Amino acid sequence: MSLFISNGLLAQQEEVKLWEVIPGNIANKKYSEEKQYEGDQIRGYNKVSEPTLTIFTPEVGKANGTAVIICPGGGYSHLAINKEGYKLGEWFAEQGVTGFVLKNRLPNDAIMEDKTIGPLQDVQRAIRYVRQHAVKYHLDSSKVGVMGFSAGGHLAVTASTLYDEKVYESDEGVSAKPNFSVLIYPVVSMKNEVTHKGSRDNLLGNNPNAALIKKYSGEEQVTIKTPMTFLVHASDDGAVPVENSINYFLALKNVKVPVEMHIYEDGGHGFGMGRSTTADSWPEALSLWLKKHSFITN
């Protein structure tokens, strides 16, 4: 089902619902979506209960067949959907890549039978949706990537390592495994020493057991089948320690999965596509990496 949206530059974009029936859903009339605005544009969302994809299609004749599902951050408590979603969708479309911004449900016992798998259900469904509709959007189903920022990075890592996890009854007939991952200042680990505690508490609860912590620590789930990955982090990140990216990089390198990492001197956390720090150059580096692996061809 398509929905019309009007949000400045997004007026011509398409938004689609992910589910006909949301798995593990708990109906709750008191739980209603909240929007944050910056001027007349949507800046973010809280209390998402109806997950959607907003689709940014390249100009006619410019699409190269690659797609990226973009997962905004927000500590699993809200979605910074403009800075870490819509702006990236526009940027990818300029590169000939079709961007799919995921407005996923945020883990909450009020609307989910099992909040630990709610976001994973949505990102798996998003990847399968893109492959199901590859012909419609002129896509190559072997060039479907996932991208995430901060807690959205954790969701992208989870999609990249737990893609075979059966978290809903799937009848799409296509894989939920991404072909590549792009992780920007990601939460990777749920371990005490390096995790972002707010993200962990929101997803796993205040006292997760050791098995749950290991399962949702991406560096512990890497195998030779994990998708190739591009990582970005700032060494002065005070919210999500840079060791999240370093440890994931090393895990990938150790099993010889192609991986590239850019660690910048400054940028802090949440720099998006840039804010006058050394980290501002990462989109150019990503473009080169995508060209190297033939995800961008022009």
C-alpha cells in the first residue's frame, strides 16, 4: 500500500507500508506515533507502530540497479529520520542508487510480544520487500545493501549477521541477507565495556543475560558469510566508543571478509553527512568504495 507524503524535498517520493499484518503486534490505542519537526520538515519520529519504507528513486536513466536500506539512529528510542535517513536517500539517488529509508518500529513491550526481535523483523522484511520488487524499481537483487547510523547501525549489523534468524513466518521466497553493509558510528556490541547503554536497555532490557548479549553483539556473530562492510567512526565519539567499529573490523578481517574502515580524528557522535569536522569526507570515501565493488558504475 502506497502512502502520499509531503515533506519539502520529499513531495515526489513514495512511502509504502512494510506489513499487511505486523508479526508479534500488540494493539495499543494509547501508543501513537509522534513526529518532531524542524521548520516544516520532519526531523524525527517517536513511538513508531506502523513501519514503512520511503523510496528515493534516481532520475530516469540514471539508476544502476543498486539499492540500500537506510536505518536511522536514535538509541532505539526515536529515529533521526531526516539527518540519518532522508538526506542519505537523496544522496544515494544522486549516485544512481535507489534509497529505501526504513521507519522501523522501536522496541517497546507496549506494542510487541518480543521487543528484542521487533526491529529485526522490520529490517528483514524491508530487505525482502526490496528483492520482491526488484523489477518494479529496476534493481539487481544481488546488489541490495543495508546502511545504519548509531543504533540504526546496530540494526544494520544485526541484519548482516542474523539474516538467517527466523523472526517471522516468511512467505516472500527471497533472502534477507544484505549484499553489503555501510555502518556509520554504529553500536555493534552489547557488552558492558563498549556498548551504548541506552540502546542496549531499550532493545534487550535492563538486565539481559549473557546469551542475549552475545547474540546481539555483532562482533561475536561474524562469519565468512557476513557481507562486505564499510565502516565510519570518529575517535572522539563520546556516546558510542570507536571500539565498536574497530572490533567489528577486526572480526571481519580475521575471516577475510572485505572491509574498509575510516576512523576520523574528530566528529563526535551523530555527525550525519558532516558538520565541519574531519569526518565530513566520509561520503566521498563511501562513493569510491561503492565504485570499487561495482555498486556504483558511473
